[in-house]
Amino acid sequence: MATLILSSLEIRNFRAFHDLKIERLGRVNLIVGKNNVGKTSLLEALQLYARRASTPTVIWDIMRTRREIRQPFTNVKDMLATLKYLYYGRKEIRPGLESTVIGPMNMSGGKLSIAVDWSILEILADGQQNIRPLQPGEDYVADNLIPRFVIISDNTLVNYPIDPSFNERIVRLDSNNVPCVVASSHGLSEQHLTELWDGIALTDLEDDVLSALQLIAPGVKDLNFVSTPLSGSERIPVVRIADMDEPLPLYSLGDGMLRTLGIALALVNAKDGLLLIDEFENGLYYAVQPDLWRFIFQVARRLNVQVFATTHSWDCIEAFQKATRADQEDEGLLIRLESKKGEITATLYDKQELDIAAREQIEVR
């Protein structure tokens, strides 16, 4: 069995999490819980951990998805006010703010730390620029402040400009990046689907994607991305169906086929990395979900992918439980997040405990 990228997880001072600890993780993890307990936030934290080489870009992308960003920024104060949504309690961004920490428990060297550095840009008498640390008592929202992200990963420290429009050569932590593919709750764009297809085209991984589609439509014989008179320069997925003369746009076969295609393409492109799926059940008929989960277990193990998915659906939990029961390697884990006195905690359900919960109809959502 290949080593998991994360065998445990700790998230401090990020979104809803003051100090979340998950003592163990599986290869395939299903995250459940009520609204506003941080299911999507957990996926965002994992995305930051995996893509630490481009942390500022990921941060702003996450905030755009949440409609939290106000751009273009007119001053430093607006930029810092936007960033507060990333921190536990939506704390004001000011000197001394606790760092965000994401990574495995009990391994200080394996964690990602995100802090803010405070520096002042001065124009000297000769016209030269000088950057110096902010001094105690100075205005930390002054127009000449140039705050930066301070990223520490595997004991390596780099600084990144906070301002996403700031044009500067950045030394990146490329060697620490982990492959990570996100299948969002609203699906993948045509462009993203095409890019993922091109990433595995003409390889045996095409067969895995085709197998996933056949879970819903057994008559599917082939898949490709092509331009059509209606699509113009964009390429769209088309499939060949048994006993039909012409290929069909995959979109004409329903939301379930599109969702399955997105999940399958994301999975096979996440080799040796993380696959993050938000609201797994979206667009999927309940009866196909057990087979799709079994497919995910098999391919994730073969390609050494660690999967994290969220759901609100009891049908999805039952489907996951059936796949977990059939999994000989016992690599599935259900993680229930709940709020207790303002702190988010995690309760874990392994195969046996999940069997009991499903049999007794114990509410775990």
C-alpha cells in the first residue's frame, strides 16, 4: 500500500477552524456535517497545502469563488480588509495576527504556515527605494505599506507579494508542490475539462474515464473532445454510442454524465496527489453512486491518489458505506464535522462504525 500524502491533518486559524485536529485519514475520505461547519473550508485548506508553490494565487482564486474579493484594490486597507475572511473569527489583519497552519499532526517540518509580513516602502532623497520593517506604533494601513505573505513549508521560508497585481519575480517552492485537482460543486468548465483530457489523451487512463461513463451509460464506446460547427473554436466532449451512426455531444446525455466525466478526469489527473470533490452527489442519481465510489476506490489506490469529498446527502453516505464495505484494503473513512461551543471538531467513522450507522439509520450528516 502506497504511503498517504496526509495520514492526519491539523488546521489552525483558517476560516471556521480555530484548531481542528483529525488524528487519522484514509485514502478516500467523505466529509459530512451541517451547514457552516467548514466542509468546503477543509477542502480549501487542503488546496492551499498542496499548492504551496503558488499560495497567493490560490488564496485569491478561493476568495473569488466565494465572491469575497473586491478588486481592483484602490489601497492597502481594502486589500487587508478582504483577507480577513481567511482567518478564524474574521479577525482584522494587523501586526501580531496568528499564522495559519495546515498540515499533518505532530510533524512541524511537514506543515504549511502562512503569515503576514509588514514592511514600509520609502522613497529616499536620491530617488532610490528602500524597504524596511514596520516599526511599533506606525500606521499598518498606510498607503506606503507593502504587506507580504510569509510562507514556511518544510522549513523553507519565502515571501510573496499579497497584491495579486504586483509584478515581481517570485522564488517559488516548486519542489514542495503536491498534485491537486479540484472538482467543484458546480462542475468543471469546458476549458478545464479539455485541459484535463489533454493531460491523459492517448494513454491507458482514457480507459478509466470511459469505464466511469459506462457506469451510467453502458453503451458508450468512445470519448473525445472535438470542435463542432456549433461550438466554434471550443472543444466539447462527444461520445460514440453502440448502434448509433453519429457521435453525440456528452451534454445531451444529462448532468450525471457530465458530473461523472468531471470526477473521472480529475481523478486520473491527480496521480500521486490529492483529489478534492465538493458536494459529490450533485447531478448524480442515487443508484449509480455506489458504483462510482467503488471506481474511485480502485483507481485512487492504483494511481496513489488521496481523495477528499463533501456531501449533504444521506444517499451519498449510504453509497459510500457500500463501497467501503466492499473495499478489501479498508481505506475509506467518513469524517463528521460539528460545532461544539464555537469549536469545530471531527468524529471519525471507519468501515465497521459506518456499517452500524447505516444499519441503524444513525444520523451522521
